[in-house]
Amino acid sequence: MEVKMEEITQDTQEAFSRDSAEAATRGMTNSGYALGLYQRRRVQQIEKRIEAVLACQKRLISAGQLPFSETLASELKAQSEAWVTLEWCEQSVQSDPNLGLMKDYKTEFLEETLQARNSALRKASIEIDLLVDELYTQGNTQTPA
């Protein structure tokens, strides 16, 4: 499975740069707004990671490289979770130099980051269930040769 993390990081950094430039032209240069932009970049990165893994899984299923099994859905969900572990999310907030000494923000941002992770994983879980159900249905409707 090929997930290009560098592209995801670059895309989210470019979005952050665009948002920062737009904010600067509108005179919104306070530190709270900047921290909000950093947090939005973190949330986008979480969502894009899960979307990228899900896209790879869809390609594998559509290419017939993942046959149906009773544990396929749980395996795919575990794989999605592995790309955005709780530890990775927590570390991204705790080690973010842009938060500096503003410890008040860390708790709030960590909660928001974990909520974004859980929300993205729930969406992916629903899609995985639909994909696996479709794969199961296809397997049952095909007539043996």
C-alpha cells in the first residue's frame, strides 16, 4: 500500500501558508489566530492521512487483491488507525513548537485533535463496512465456473 506522507505534509503546509497569507492581508495577525491555523493544519493532516489509507484500500479491493474474509473489515479499520495513532496525535500537539509556552492551548488542541481523529476514523469505518459488504455481496452473486 502506497501512502505518500510527504505529499500530505506538503499539501497541508501549502494550505497553511495560503491561509496565513490571507489572514495577514486582512490584518489578522494575532497569536490566537495563528495557533488556530496551526491546529487546522493538524486536523487536515489527520483527515488526509485517513483518506489516503482508505483510497489505497479501495484500490486494492477494486483490483481484486483483497478477497473477502470474516476479519477483513476489522483488519482494514486497524490499518487506518495505525496511520493516526493516539500517540501520534498527542505527540503532534505536545511537540508542536508553534504552541510555545501556551500550555492553556495544549489541552484544548489535544482534545480537538483527538476528536478530529475519532471523527475521521468513524467516517472511514463506515466506508470500510460498505466496501466489505459490497465485496461480500459480489462474492455471493458470482456463479461458480
